[in-house]
Amino acid sequence: MSVNTHEHHRKRLRDLYGKHGFTAMTPCQVLEFMLFYAIPRKDTYPIAQRLIDKFGSLAGVLDATVDDLSKVEGIGPSSAVYLKMIRDIFGIYIAEKTDAENKYYSVKNVGNYLRGKFTGIKKEIALLMCFDSEMKPVSCTELAEGTKDSIDISVKSITDEAQKCNAAFVVLAHNHPGATAIPSKEDINTTLAIADDLSKSDILLLDHLIFADGDYISFSQSNLLDG
């Protein structure tokens, strides 16, 4: 492809995006368009096609690690970081937008806020959201990091973090990568132990949310905090 033809093609795709957004593009064209800004002087369609072929989908590309992305022909370290950054920026966007629009606690508000924190995460992590006496969020802290299918959460670390934030209420959350959000018996027993320990410091565990594949289960809505 000559330079002029190459530039004309990019302009046509930019014009298409300007008129219709990404709705008129295939996933491969969306990825090609994204790569315009990381790889300025190459035909990015073949690179986009190789990425889709390797990772299965646009979502799979954005969820891939920098190391795995760098192994694809045409993707260097800078463009690999660029692609990885897109998903992380999306997570921040969702979290901040939800935080700005929803100032008080509800299962829906917290679920929407935390969904962005777990997007694309390949291993289990545990988060704690702390709320003041008016049920306004004051912090969201990562408590622990585990493997793909297990995590150890210290009951004491949760109480210590809640006390450090002067929290009146807290919400615990963790994820089940590659599985369902259905809580295990161990999840339930651990949650009840955490709620009991927090109550000794006059802190109420409002909920425990388990995330999987963009969805979540709420312990409070499932009546799993009643013991």
C-alpha cells in the first residue's frame, strides 16, 4: 500500500468513525483504528487481524498481557502497553463516572462502581469499600491478591483497614476469574466471621459482592449475611 493510499484509507476510517462511531465497524476495524495512534506509518489492518486471530476477540486482545501482546508480529513494546492501557483507562472511567453520579450506598451503585475494578483481572483480588456514618464512600482499598482460583483474606486486616478509615459501614468484594459468581461454603463462612469481627468494633458489613464475567452476586440480596 503506497503512502497516499495508506493515508486515504486512514482518513476514510476516521470519517466513518466521525459519522457513525464504532457501530459501522467490525471488531478488526475497531482495533485497526485504535492502532493508528500507536503505529503511525504502517498498515495496521494485518496487525489487527493477527491480534484477533491469536486472542479470539477484541475483548481478548484488551485483556491480554503486555508480554503476550508483544509476541504478535507488528506489535512492539510501546503499542503493547498502549493496548493494555485502553482497558485500564476504561476501568478508571467506569469507576470515576459511577462514583461521581452515585454518592450514597446502594447495592446497584457499589456493584456498578466495583465492576470496573474487576474488569479483565485474571487472578482473585479482594477489595474493601469503607463508608462513613452517612453511607458516603470514603475509600476503596485492595486487601489481598491471590491466584486464579484462590485468595487468603485476613479477617484482622479488614477490621484494621475499616478502623483506619473511621468507617461505620463496609462492603467487601472479590472475584472468581473464569468461574461463576456463586459463593462457596468457604466464602460464606469467611464472610460471617468477618461480619462478626467487625461488629465488635461497631462496624457493619453491609454486603459482600462476588464478581465473575462482568456480573456479580450480592450476599445481602441473597440473604447470606443472616448466618
